[in-house]
Amino acid sequence: MGLATALQLQQQHPAKKIIVIEKEDGLAQHQTANNSGVIHSGIYYKPGSLKATNCLRGYRLLIDFCQQHEIPFERCGKIIVATEEHELPLLENLLVRGQQNGLAHLKKLTREELKEHEPHVQGRAGIFVPQTGIVDYKRVAEKYGQILQEKGGAIQLGERVIDIQKTAGGRVVVTQKQSYTGKLVINCAGLYSDKIAALTTSPLHLRIIPFRGEYYKLRPEKEYLVKNLIYPVPDPNFPFLGVHFTRMAKGGVEAGPNAVLAFKREGYRKSQISLTELGETLAWPGFQKVAAKYWRTGLGEMYRSFSKAAFTKALQKLIPEIQEQDLVDGGAGVRAQACDRTGGLVDDFLILENEGVINVCNAPSPAATSSLAIGETVAALAAKRL
């Protein structure tokens, strides 16, 4: 998102000096490279929301970008499957929402028609979403960075921001190596976006809560069980999509993710723990309210994290043939989910403005799909300052 925003700014304001400051030694080391690689259609999002409008616009921009720069992608489509009777009205609601968001050629599927798309799936009914696709977002991000630099923008790697200071007519960004003075600072710091925002905005009434999503992979000899993408009907009582099957642009099939509290913001493994960051999460009043509301679901997710048998059972709701021995350990990603002080998990993209600063404070899925559109949105806000 930071790269996409910088690229959009560079294209709209070629005379301006733009620099991207990245704490890692390479691009796309966190949410971008560790997500599921899905090009989202926009079917899930409330009509008129920033997620809906930016996903639909971003989808078209991303497809055009990949075609123009020869980045491999595939519009393979996906099915959303209702496995229980009580999910059928929720499935119908998704269909209506997708149509309201302008998605064409959505198709309701009977039990028999589900089998035509995914022969090994089990369900009562479904929706086929032809727009959904797959791509390697790390390659996309690296291309954003390449073009940005070719057009005169700069990228500074290995520099962690430790302070943002106010000065006459602008801001000074201080890293552990040097300082940069500019008229406008745009914060797209992902898992640390609240920390960066807090340097210029007080009080900040939100906190990033890190949720780790763990995946298994299907053994190569079992990949025939999944042709493309298979999703469950989302649980309206939990703000994540549930375990699903994703054919990856890089090859292979992933099964997952779950959604468990990460004990470190960049904690991709159970063993990675930061007592300081965990303490900050547990002490946040909003998280305490979230935990009180979702504790049953959260315990179930945690149990599946430690029990391969339980994880397999969840996957078997969609594909009964899946067995424990068919799964091998995959990777994990950590989702940056903004939580306000009252216990609300911020559902939409959230952009906060301050003098000399634009903070992108909540940009979970579908932010990768939406990146060029969100970049346009933020660039338009920036243009008013420039």
C-alpha cells in the first residue's frame, strides 16, 4: 500500500520528491508477502464502504497493471459454499450484496452444480464468483517499487522510523540512521501503523491487534482435490472469512487460515513472543471487550492452532475426503486489525488526517487487491496539501 500510494503520487506529481522509508532490508516482507494471494472481487463488503469502492476500482487497476507489466495472474473464480441449513439465508445475502456492488455473472449453485465446479466439495448450495483471481503480491509490490524508482522516486531500506517531529511548513521523519524533512508524511506502516500515528496524533483511540493466520498445504498428490478457490459462508459473529482452500499463483494449494491472537506483531510462529507487545494488546480496553465478546470463537481458533485433527475437521466441512496426513505445515501471515477503545473491530479502511500527516490506520483484506485504488484515494488527499 505504501508503494502503491507513492507510485500514484509520483505519477500525478512528477515534479515532487517522494521517498519511501522501509524498516526491512527488502520490500513486501510482512502482510504483502504472507497473504493468500487472492485477487478479491468485492462481494463481501458493505455497498458504498471504502472497502467496496476501493476493491472494485482496485481490482480493475490491478488487472490492468499485471497485464501491462506481464505479471502472471489468473482469474480462476471461486465458489462460496453453504454447508449448513442456517447458512442459506447468509449465502443469499452475499449474492444480493455482490449484485449491489456491481459484480456481473454471479451464479447461484445447487448441490449438483457445486460438484461441477469442485467435484470433491460438499455443500447444500453455493455461489460462483467469476471475478476472483490469484496473483503473487510480492512480485506486484516489487514492480511498484521498480517503476517508482525509474520515475525518480526513492526507496530507503533498513531504516526504522523512531520519531516524527513538527517543523515550520512540514515534518521531520527521524530514523535510526538519519532524518528526512518533507511537507507531508504518509503512514502506511501496517502492523505498526498505530505506533507511527501516535507520534503525531494524541490521543489515538485505536490500537492494532495482530491476528496470526496459519496455513497448511496439501501434499502434491492431494492437490487434485481442489481445482481453484473454495470458501465457506463467513460467520457473521466473527470478523474473518473462515478456513478455505486457495490454489496459489506460486503453485500448490493452501488450506486455512485460522485466526489466532499473535503474541508479537510480527509473530509468524507460536514461539515468537514479545512480552511488551502482548502486554500492550491485553491492556487495551478495546481488546478486553473483543475478548469478552468472542471468547468462545477465539478458544476454538486457538484449539485448532494446536490441534491438527481439529483443523482437519474444520476443512472436512468443505471437502470430507481431506485427512490429517494430506496436510503439511504451510506458512502464516499476521493481519493488522484496528480495534477502537470501545471494542469495535474497525470493519472498513480507516484514514486519519492530521497537520502534515496522513495515516492509513486500518487496511486489512482486501487492501492488496485495492492497493492502487487506495493509493489514488490517499494521493487525492495529499494533493490538497501540495
